Amino acid sequence: MTRMRTTTVDRVGPTLKPRFNGLIRQARRSGRVVIGVQQTRAAAKAGRAAATLVADDLSPRRRETLVDRLNENGVAMYDGWNKDELGEITGRAAVAALTITDRHIASGLSDIVASQKPDPQKECGRG
């Protein structure tokens, strides 16, 4: 069962990174994290990937193929970290992609990003 949904890569601002990192660490402790580009592709293909963090310094070609695979499977994607920062979160030297397989934690990440986006009503002075 393939979910065909167009997904964009949401950028996580520096003020929200600590909240994101906390949820990622929680997922890691519970064994709900897949680390690496190849493992992320496999998890997406198997339908296990719920959300993926893609390093900003991943090569453009590898990034494009990974994003295409994640888009094909409707996986939420986030960036705003470099490989070293993702590695620090996971306890490794450098990580190019990190995938959350727990749907509840992925939903929490989505909620954090939604809280970052401006409310159009407030921007127009109506709220």
C-alpha cells in the first residue's frame, strides 16, 4: 500500500530544535529510530517511516533521491540540522538522515512545526 501524497521539507527553526531533539531522544530510547540514508529508504519502502530529519549538508544528489523516495511514501520531512548535529542527538559521529517510526512521536514533531507557522488571521490584524 503506497501513499501518494506530495510532501515538502519543513525547516525547523533554532528556537524549536530543543523541543524536536527531546522527542527524537525519546524515540531513540524506545527503539523507534532508523539511522542512515539506506535504512531510511528501506523503512519508507516498507511503510514504517513516519517522519524523517534530513541533514542540510547531505549531497544534493543523495538528498534529491531520498526526498523523492520519502515523497512517494508520504513521509513528513524536516531539515535544519547538519550531519554533526544529527549525530550528536543519536550518539554517533555524523548522521545524514534520521527516521522516526513511531506515528505518535511523528505527530508531536508535526505539532511543533505547526506551532512555528504564523497565523494568517493574526498577521492581518484580525485575531
